[in-house]
Amino acid sequence: MLTIDWLEKSTILDIQQAMHAQNFTSKELVQFYLNQIADHNHKVNAILEINPDALMIAESLDRERRIKGIRSSLHGIPILLKDNINTGDHMHTSAGSQALATSFGKDDAFLVKKLRRAGAVILGKTNMTEWANFMSDKMPNGYSSRGGQVLNPYGPGTLDVGGSSSGSAVAVACHFATAAVGTETNGSILSPSSSNAGVGIKPTVGLVSRSGIIPISYSQDTAGPMTRNVTDAAILLSSLSGEDPMDAATHSIPAQQDYTPYLLPTLFEAFRIGIVHTGYYDKMHHEEQTKLDHVSEELKKLGCSMIDLDQLSPDQEQLEENYEVLRYEFKSGLNSYLAKETSSSYHNLQSIINYYQQNPLALPYGQSVLIEANETSGSLTEPQYLKSRLQDLSQAKENGLDLIMKNEKLDALLFVGAYGSTLPAKAGYPSITIPAGFTSNKKPFGITFTGKPFSEPQLIKLAYAFEQLTHDRKLPEWLDITQPTSQS
């Protein structure tokens, strides 16, 4: 019988084995999650919309399993999508905005097509920080005018939920689906995953197609897996990644990979991991510092060498504060999306700003960031943009991460949550975050490994070995783990 207790201990591979043994069907699994959402979503506000075809899709996949077998490890597995990812079905795609609340994507995003081909059940859309937190400098993590405030299930109303893929992280933590897909420009997968005791992979930019996703930045945007364990994240990333003819960033990626062979019980290499002090460690709460020191000791048990670093780049502080590239790229990317990929009657950023001016109830935190972005030309010709982009490539990448990892012979960098997300985001480099315990106020504590371009296999090895050593994830206390959800 399906219970949260069993699902909490299980991976997608375990679920597939149980469905093969006819212990339950994909349709019954979807029903279980729908009941979870019905019973508990009002406490956390993570789900924005349900796919009305989900049960019928699951039923057809059950029939296909009996007749032909499974398409992949995702066959019949319910997946949730962040609300900035297009689906060409009955669900809207709005980036959490009231302005797009009645709008539909004209087609599935490329990654959604890949998920459907793999046999996944697209269960619904998750709430998010409106416009992926690129709307106002006053907006709290997890708030959208369309969906309201997402709450952290480990401390609703008291703990930060993280942003902007907050609904995806919370939904996974509360067993509203087996896994979810989020998006990140700078910390938007890593922050909510670590804040809600989850696993999140922010892939190398270009490993996962950006086609059909409401954008912020050509330079930094990527989608990625959000799960409860490293195994599920590796499985989901295997299906998400791949070359898209319509996305130039994907044309230089390595051959399509299956990431599950890197789920090894221990590390067979002596990884060298750098810990940065300036700007990260020295700014953390003392309790976080203590827990990070403990993590370092655990990693040494795995055979890792821990290398203390002063900083990542000579221009680290300036790079952390400079968001000019995002400001310029947002208008260009959003105008292109609104003109071509949605049914919305709003066709550019100016029309979105006008909507909010005419509907002040949808604007409790203002739209200062949208207005600043709209002041740019949208053509990416400004000298300030070009110089900022080139500086990011030079100081965050070649003379920053590349140089320090080469000089110190590092395999990865270690951070807490999304503390160190900015320079890797500017460089387009991958990260994985995993649970590493809780602070005294019951806030989930996540650690993040960052690596070189397309080093996802090594990061998965490292994260999986740490996960097997520590097993630090726990359920929100209010979830009943043993009682099966009632099904009609």
C-alpha cells in the first residue's frame, strides 16, 4: 500500500520495481499525490495548477507498460513543472503573474517533450516567485500575484522558503509528486532545494534546453531537477539533458548521458574540494559555520582533501553585486518569448508594466526591477552590457573559477545552500545541493558542490557518496508518514 513512509525511503528505481511487481499502478500513484495535494497544499501553497489529463495519461501509460514494457525509468512517474515552463496542453504558463494567468504556451517546452517521450506524467504546475524574482527588489521569496505566498513546510510563516523555484522544492518535500523541475538564473534551484531539505541540480548552462521557458538571461538561465534524493535527480537529469536544434547553447554539450552509473556507493577518487572563506564562510551564522566544519570532517571520511581558499576571484565582491547582464538580457529575452511562444495578448515588457500600473492589487511589492530592465534598448547593443558580459566571462570564468580550480587542482567547490551561487551562475557552471541536517530552529541545512563545465558526473558521484554516508533528509514534522492517503 502506498504511504509517505514507503515513498520517503524509495527512489524512482524502487517505484518502478514496485509497479513492475504490480504492487500499484501509475494511475494509483497519481491518485495518491492528488490526495496529498488536496489534504495539504493549503498549508504551503506550492501547487498552482493541476493537469486535468494526468489520470488519463497515467492510465494509458499503465496499459503501455503491460503491452510493450516501459520507455525509461520515468515511465509513469508523476513530475511537476515550475510555472515558467511551457506546456502545450490545458495548463497555463504565467511565471506566477496575474498578467499571464489566462495565457497558454503555444507548444511544449523542449524539455517537456523529452519528459513526455520518456513516459513521465506531467502532474501540474508549481507556484514560484513572480517573474523568477526579477520583478521587484522588495518581493519576498515564494510570492506571486497569481498564486500567493509559498510557505516552507519545516516552519510555515517563520522560515524562508527560498526562491524562485520555491513551489517545486516544497511540493517535492511534501510528497506532492515524485520529482519536479525548477529553473535557475542565480540560486533559484539551489536556494529552495537547500531550504526545504531537497536535492537540486543546477546544470551547466546548455546541458538542458531553454526553449519554451519564460526567460531572464541568455547567459545564465537553465532548468534542472529538484528531488528528495540524488538517485532521482540523476535519473531526471538524464532525461532532461540533450541537444535542442533551437537552442544554440546546447550544441556544444557532450553526448547524451545516463547519469545513473555515477551513483557509486563510495568515492573511488581522492577529490580535492575548496572552501572559500572571504564573502561566504565569514558571513555565515556561527551555527552554519559549525555545521559546515562538520560537513568537512564527513567529507574527509570519504577520502576528500579539503582546501581552504581566500576568494574565487580578485573581483569577487564587484561580481557579486553586478547584475547588469541580467537587466539588459531580460527585456530582449522576454520580448522574444511574449512575441512568439505564448497566447498572451501582452507582447512585450512595456505591456506587462502597463498591466501592473492598471491593476495595482497585483503589485503589492512594486515593479522596480521590471522598470529598470525596460529602460534598456532590448537590442543588447549598449556598451555597458557588452563590457559587463565580457567582464563576467573574464573575471568569473577564465580568471576566476577556471584559474583557481586549475592552480589548486580542485575537483569541486563547497558552499552552503546558495551562498556561493553568483560566480558559478555568471560562468554557467554546474552545482548540486543536498541535505546536510538542520539548524537548532529546525531550518534545513543544505550543502552545495560546484564544479567545472559538464562535470555533472563528478558532482553526482560526490553528492551520492555524501548522501549515503549521512542520510540527513527528514520529512516535515506535520506529515503523517504511516497513514495511507484516502483514495476515492
